[in-house]
Amino acid sequence: MTGSILFLLIIVLGGISWFFGRVKASRFSITHTKRGAVHSLPNYHGWYVALWAVGPALLFLVVWNFASPALITDAALASPAAEQLPQDAFAKGSILAEARSIASGQQVRAFNPLSQSMVEPYKTAISYYQTLGAIAAILLAFAGGVYSWLRLKPELRARTKIERITMMALLLASLIATITTVGIFASLIFESARFFSMVSPIDFLFGTEWNPKAVAGPRGETGFGAIPLFWGTVFIGAIIAMIVAIPLGLMSAIYLTQYAAPRFRAWMKPILEVLAGVPTVVYGYFAALTVAPALRDFAVSIGISGASSESALAAGVVMGIMIIPFVSSMADDSIAAVPSAMRDGSLAMGATKSETIKKVLIPAALPGVVGGVLLAVSRAIGETMIVVMAAGLAANMTANPFSSVTTVTTQIVQLLTGDQEFDSPKTLAAFALGLVLFIVTLLLNLIALRVVKKYREAYE
Amino acid sequence: MTELLDSTSSSESSTMTESSAPAISAGDGPLKMTTRNVDVFYGDKQAINDVSIDVTMDNVTAFIGPSGCGKSTFLRCLNRMNDTIPIAKVTGDITLEGEDIYAPKMDVVQLRARVGMVFQKPNPFPKSIYDNIAYGPRIHGLASTKEDLDNIVETSLQRAGLWGEVQDRLQDSGTALSGGQQQRLCIARAIAVDPEVILMDEPCSALDPIATAKIEELIHELRGKYAIVIVTHNMQQAARVSQRTAFFHLGTLVEYGVTSDIFTNPTEEKTRDYITGRYG
């Protein structure tokens, strides 16, 4: 019997239990007519019985799934065929693994003839334990259903129990996202710790020479100074991109909230939001193939030295354009959240529309706008595709926007692409870079959310 | 202007019927604003139907009526705040000192400097108390030096009866004041641009009784310096602070006259029903 059929069978059993639970519970109201004598509606009793039938059985199957491989191997080793196996643990392990995959149908033929002899014992063991598990699960489902069905009484607090289980299921769902974040963070820390045991954190965080390919030597060797990367990231993501995105995003938000006719706004806002849905790889080749060559030609024509076809400017400008809808929609929200009484007050003083915007609306919306900008920065510095395609690989420390710089995300991609050994500092450096990026964006998001929240409280 | 003269000379009774010119008795001071046959439409819906009212310099004019009767809408015609609502359309004649305020050559910025407004909910700007008051004078260029501006701020706060309470903390945020203080700050802010008319749209509806009493006292003191129009849903307040009362119902002006007459001896049955609390 395969797993999916077993699963389906248990669910069907659950449905049957639900039905019988309901039927029994709906009789209560006939015999107990006094108000409140029956605690819960029949439906809750039905779910109570169904959960008793399905829950323990599924839980058992999960545990069984983890426990049975060891039992199967033990059973296979106990067979007469196992006596010819070599004593060497490694050789034995590989034969067993091969035999197992043939037995479970993942592999067709064995390389080692010894494996072939182990296939039969494995097959017997697998089918034995599978049948055992299935029977146990079905019995458990029956037992749970019958036990809970017998427990059904008018005064049983089935509703309270179902409410609690619902709450726990929701809690579990929300925990999964949180635990995943913690897990990612933990794995980053673990790998970074291995990196920092090879390269000093001081050298990494404050060193100015990034040349990881040169590293093959003893501990303490330089080439992992990440400052040029941090600079490149800040230069592209937080400076050039923001110079593009903040004014354009803010002005478009002001126009859309204050000037645009409702019908124009109804068209314009979705179009702007579509920009946010364009895959970043599309922006990437737009930056690399269109913007970057144009900017280089322009720089050359006005005589700027060191103009590169992978300029910081190209990546930054395109990234800025990508961020515009983000800034615009955050600014839009915070301007719209300024009470209209504030705007009317200013207009009633005889202020013009632009005076009102400049002197009342923007200052009042500023915290929200700043929060939005911080979120935008945190997105920009974590953005990968555009910089991988349009920014260079040379770790330069330069403020010339026409020359090439590299970013943290570009280097992470660079370090992890191709065949890599997972114990060389070169590969592990990617985790350290990721950790720094993670911490910085986390902090930015925390600050931004706090600023936005404080601002919301002020007006609600 | 002929219409205006007619209205002042011909009317003896202090009440009016719809679409005729309202009555102005002797001793009311100069006529400040007149409105004739004003209609307001929100899209297809008519919110104000054929209203004619005169506002005089020395009287406080109160607009009363049940919710949704159009009294606030009408008030917002007087400084063209309805312009901010795209679907609103105003027809009829409204004049300030004989000038048609809806004429193309009328500058709405100038108009609003001359006809100030105080709103239902106190709406100080999220700036310091000083900057709140200085906001109007700055945008209209009323003060050339820092001393001028300081003087305007002090005078306005004094007139609004707030100077004593805030003179030591002019740099504190205007939003940190209590509700009543905020509302007086808004009145001071309106005074600071030296308007001729002050419109008040239910200025006490968000305030407690003590703050309300202070605002009413302030209205008494400001009377005569500015023509004041106040919208209120509190009839006792209208009786306390105003000399002229206009009763609105479903977008029409039912009755307009001397406040004491309206409250003791209304001509229209609707007014009597409203005042005695039969509906509204």
C-alpha cells in the first residue's frame, strides 16, 4: 500500500468519524431540551471525533516515517544474505545504500554484485514494515474515532476544544515563518563563524583590499577586506538609486494625491505599480544593454576618464527606477494619511496648493516618507539581479559614478557560482557577506517600521 | 447694489421667506457679505437650494439646523472652500463688500485671507505654536521684520485669549496643547492674517463644556472687530453667542432673523418644531 492511498484512507476515516459524531450529538438535543444542557453544537462534536481519528494516526505516520528506515536496515542485516558483507563500515554502508535504492525502485541495476544479493532481504523488510505501519495507523484512526465517539456527552465541551485546536493550528502557521527566519539567521551565523575562524573579522570588516581569488594560503592572509564592497553597495543602492528614486517617487506621489484628477489617478497608480512587478532580471538587461553603453558613450564624449561599460551609474539609475513605485506608494500612503483637516486649515488661511504641500503636508508626512525611504534603501542594497548584470566585478573604491564598482550581492553570487569547496574561506566569505547584509537590512527594516508606526499613532 | 439697498430699506419684519432678500435692522453695522439665490450641487444632488442671507459687521450670525441640512456646506461657500471638492458647483451671487467672490478676477488666496475659517475639529499644524500663528502672515507677506512677526503672533494670541497660557512655550508643538487651547490657537491663527470675516464651523463640537465656555466668551469679545458667522448644532450656543440666527432645513433657509425672535417667537412651524426639540 502506498503512502498516498494510506493518507486518503485516514482522511476518509476522519470523514466517517465526523459523520457519526454529528449523528450522535444531534440526538442530544432531543433528549436534553433544557437550554444549555448540550454544551456544543453537533458540528463541533463531529470535528472533535474526526480530529481524534485523523490526528494521532497522522502523527504516528510521521514518526514511523523517520523510525522505519533504521528498523528496515536492522531487519535486512539480520537476514542470511548479510553474512557475506564486508566488515569495513564504509563499504558496507555503500552496499546497503545501493541495495536500498534498488529495492525501493529508485535504481535499476547494481554495480556491486553484493548489493544485488541484499535487494531481496531489503524488499521483504520494506514491505513488512510498510504493512505494519499502515495497519497500525488505521487501527489508531479507528481507536481514536471510537474512543472519542464513546466520550461524546451532552456536557462535553467540544466547542472549547475545537477552538483551542484551531488557535494552535494558526499559531503553528505563524511560527513557521518566524522559525524559518531564525533558522536562516542561525545557518548564516554558523557558516560565518567558520569563515571568521580563518579570516579575522577586523580584516574582513575594515580591510580595503578585496581579492578573494588570491587566497589559498595560511590563516591571516589578506584579500578579504570587504570595505570596497560595502562602499559599492552603498554607492549604488543608497546614493545613486536614492538620488533617482526619492525625488521622482515623492513628486509622483504628490502629483497623484494632490493634483491628479481621480480618473487619471485610477489609471496612473496601477501602471506605476506594474513597474514594481517587472522581474528584476528585465531591469538587469535593460541596465546592462541599454543604459550602461549609453552612459559610457556620454562619459567618453564629455571626456571623463575611467568610464566603464559596467558603471555604477547605470546600475544605480536603473535600480532607482525600479524603486520609484516603492517610494511613491509609501509616500502616497503617508500623504494620504495626513488628515484632510490639516490641508483645509492651510487652504483656508489663503495658502496656495503648493504652499500647503510644501509647508504642511510634506512636513506632516515626513516620518512616513522617511520610513518608506529606509525600506526602499534596504531593498536596494539587497537587490541582486540588476547589479549582477550591470555593475562590475572590480572592487574599486571610487566616487566616480562612471567607473565600475562591485556590490555585496554581486560578490556573493560570484563566490558561490560554479564548483566550490564548502570549506574554503573563499566560499565561506559569501556567508559572512550575507550575514552583514542580513543584519543591515534587518536593522533598516526595524527602524523604518518603528518610524512608520510612530507616525501612524500620531494621527489615529 | 440696488438689490442690496432694497433689502435694507424695505424690510421691517425680521424674518424672511425663501429667495427674497433678508432683513437688516438699524444698528447692525455695515453690511459685510451678501448672498443671493445661492444653490450648491454635489454632482446631481442639490445640497443648498436658493439661499439668500446677509452678514453684518456687528452681529454674530448663527446657522442652525439638523445634521445634513446644508449649514456647513453654505458656510464653506463664503470663503470658497467648496472649491476643494471637485464635484461641488455653486451658483448665485455671493459678495464681500460688494465684490462678487465667485467672479473670475477674484483671487481665492486673497479672499481666504479676508474671510478666515475655524474648523469643527481643532487642526493646528504639526509645528510650533509660534509657527502656527506665523504661518498666515508669512505666506501673505504681512511682516517684513522679525519684530513685526513677533508682534502679530503676540497680538493674535492675546486676542484669542491664549497668550497668558502659552507665552513661555511658543516653541512647543501646537498639537501638544489641550483641545480647547488648540481651538483657540486656530482662532488666533485665523486672526493673525487680519481677516474681515471669521467663519466658524461647529467650533465647539469637539470640546468639553469648560473649553466651550471659553470659546463662547472669546466670540463675544471678537464681535464687532470681525464679522462672525458660526455654524452650530447646539441651539443654546446659538442663543448665547449670536444676534442673528438662520435656520436651515434640507438645504433651504427656513427662517432668518433676530436670534431672540427665532428662539421665542419663530414664524415658521418647522423652526418651532426644531427649537422645541420635536425633531433634529
